[in-house]
Amino acid sequence: MLIKRIFELTGTDNLADVWPNLEVYMHGGVSFTPYREQFKKLIRKPDMNYLESYNASEGFFAAQDVIGEEGLLLFLQHGIFYEFMPMEELGQEFPRTLQLHEVELGKNYALVISTNGGLWRYLLGDTVQFVSLALPHPRKRPHEVVYQCLRGRADCRQFR
């Protein structure tokens, strides 16, 4: 709605004409993949950058720190303790969870968090998959995730 109104007021159909210095669009909360082509039509600028963040009302968990890279840098020192539940444990009476040093690349994990805001072993309803496990090092990528399933989305059946 807002973008349509901007186009009406400015007489253009390209946000790059309205804001010629526009360089980055930050997005999060849902997968951007279905919307990427729509945004490319709204912002016709070949050097436009799109950066993803992984946030929810419960916390801010990760953000893309390298343009063009798939992974999101997992925030480890922001008042959130993470546990990772293997998908085969979901629904068990006493599910096993893993700490960060125990996770494996390419496996889906349900995210369990404890926060300094009072959440304690809260099953968030999202799943993540690790794409990098290296500890911070000048030539290695730190722990990075991609989220696979967000609560409320049609493809998130295991949390219904």
C-alpha cells in the first residue's frame, strides 16, 4: 500500500528513482525467497543488496553478515542461551537437546531458547539448519544458520 502511494505521488514505478542512494533492504521474519522477484521489480537497481535477519518477538537471533552468503551469523552473546532439539526428538516426553558444540552441519533442529527476559527452555516453533560450525577465526566462518520453518507458515506442519 505504502509503495503504491509513493509511486502515485512521485510518478515513477521504481523506488531507485525515489531514493537514488538506496543500497540495502533488510528483511526478516519470513523467507524472502517468494518476494525477491517482486522486490527486484519495485527496486530496479542492479547493485541493490538484500540482507536477512532472524528475529521474533522472543529475541533477535541472527543476521546475515556477508552479502551473497546463505548463512546468518548466530548471535551468541545477546542474552539468549540456545539449545537445539534434533527433529526426531520433537514430541518426545523428555526430548534430548544439544548444545552448540554438539550440532552437525545440514541437520534440522528445533530451536529451544532461554533468555534474560524470563523465557526458560522455550520451544520457539522454528527450525534451523547449520551451514557453518567454525569458531570465529580470521579465515573461518563462525556458527551460522539458515531457518527452515517458521511457525504459522503452511510448510511448518511439525509444530501444529
